[in-house]
Amino acid sequence: GSVVGPRAAEWLMRLPDDTRIFMNLHPQELVDATALSTRMEVLQLWSERVVLEITERSEVGQNFSWEAALERVKAMGFQIAVDDLGSGYAALSMLAELQPHFMKVDMSIVRNVHEDDHKQRLVDLLCSFAEATGSEVVAEGVESEEEAAALAKSGVDLMQGYLYGEPRLNLTA
């Protein structure tokens, strides 16, 4: 069995109540709706704080039906994020089909966004789409104040990256 659920539960008990945990879902986990919902039961108590990330690169919809698995975990109260937006090719169809709560913009778009009109317009468009559909936009890999300012101006809701701190694998210390 996976230790991810129990470890996440341990973190959720220790973190402030307004802190969310984003967990990556492997595309294979979406094949079996019952197995996924059983795995997520350990986190049911904190479901509103747990966001399940599906990467754009996984091309989820191409290989099998994942709707049942996502409907099951959404019904349990978990939220869905599309990760790495802009790094692959399936973005628009994934956004339409998944109806995610969060859209995570890949660092390849974030990098030097303040110097690139095309990137800036793309972020503007994603933010407009998010606002219209009740989603939030997360910018990944923010490294400079200039990038952060440009992203904030576009309406990005949340930012992560070295500007704010290094990634941590555990929450001890």
C-alpha cells in the first residue's frame, strides 16, 4: 500500500487549518475509480484542503475513461488541479473536460513573463478563463519580483517558486 495518504494526513493534522496540500495523481490511478476513492478515504476528513493534481502531459483523456474516478473524488470533497499547463498539447481539451478548481501554469511560461508579450497575453487569457469558470490560477516556478508583479497584474491567484522558498520534502524542523 501507499504511504502517501497517511503521510499527507499527518501533515494536515500539523499544518494550519487554512493550508492546502497539493498531491500529484498518476494517470494510472484514474483507471480504477473504486481503488482511487478507497486510497483517498484516509484523507476524507480534510478533503476540502486536498487538491489532486493531474498533469497536462499525462494526456489523461486519450487512453481511458477517467471521468468516473474524478467524479468520485470530487463527490468526496477533494479538489482538482491541472498541473504544468503550457508544457504539453492537451491543455484546452483537459480544461474543458476536467473543470478543475486550480490551473497551474508551467514555469516555462512563467519564466521572464514580464519581458514577453505573448506569454503575458497567455497568462491574461488563462486568468480570464479561470475567473469565468470559478477556478484559481497558480503560477509555478516564480523566481523574480518582476515575474511576480507581471503575474499579479494578470490576475494570478497563487504563486510558488524560489522567490518564496525552496521546495521541502518534509515538514520537520
